[in-house]
Amino acid sequence: MCSHQTSCPSFDELAVHVVAAHPEQGWSLLCDGAIVFDDSGELTPDGKAVAPHRAPAELLAVAA
């Protein structure tokens, strides 16, 4: 059994940090194993999908 202790917090904390970024593909791997996407969606380390947090269309500004 590995005795390595990680300094990364659990996936529900805000202190996690990016360990691998792939901006050309639109995603980043966090130190806790979660994958976050540029559209604010997420895959948690336990395999759960978190839907993107998008603003409703009526709240978006339209260029005139």
C-alpha cells in the first residue's frame, strides 16, 4: 500500500489547483482528479457529472 499523502483538498473545496491544462481541448485536470471544462461543466473524481452553469439566454447582451 502506498503511504504517499497528497496535499490536495477534497473535490468540493475551492483550494484545488490545476495539474494539467488542455485549453485547446477545453478542459483541465485538477489535483484531486476532477476534470473541469471551459463551459463550467465538471466530472468529479467519483464519476459524477456536474452540468455547466450557463446564464439564461434572456440575460445575455446582444450587440446592436
